[in-house]
Amino acid sequence: MKLLLDEMFPQAAAAVLRDEHGHDAVHVGEAGLHGADDAVVATFARSEHRAVVTENISDYASEPDLVLVCVLKRKLPAGGPQARALTDVLDGWVQDNPDPYVGQHWPT
């Protein structure tokens, strides 16, 4: 499963997912989408067959044809350890969901 990390998450998490876990992960900043409208992010995710990793589920409510991986930042450590904690959550989720359904997913 290819991932697109929304801008509220550290860009370093995408690099760790690629370099240490072998996942196809891109941060919106790397894709030139920093500050882009959510509809533009959703269009990019669809065109690349990527799941959107976000905290802002309501931002994508009008985009019913996306795989949304919902992660709350308050459940992650603040600061530097956040990228590593997020990658651990996402690595486990990808392994457990190699062919996820369209809609919201809430990894633990």
C-alpha cells in the first residue's frame, strides 16, 4: 500500500518508512503539495493510488473514494520521537492491511 502523509505529520516519517521499512511513502511536502487544498491532495492520492494518512478526517469527508488512515497526533509523542512512533504505527497497519478497503481506517 502506497502512503501519502498529510502536512500535520513530520516529513521525516515518510523517509523512515521508505528507508527503513521499504514502503512507498511520500509526504505532501515532498510531492509539492504543502498548503494545497484538501481536494488537490485527494486528487493526487487517487492518481497515485495512495492512502492518505491524516488527522483531519473531516477535511476528506467529501472524498468517499479514498483510503484514509486516521492517526491522532495526541496519541503520538511530541517532538522528535513523533516520526518514529508514526512509522511504527503505519508499518504495522500496512502489514495488516495489504489490500485495504476504501474508507476510514484507525490503526492502534
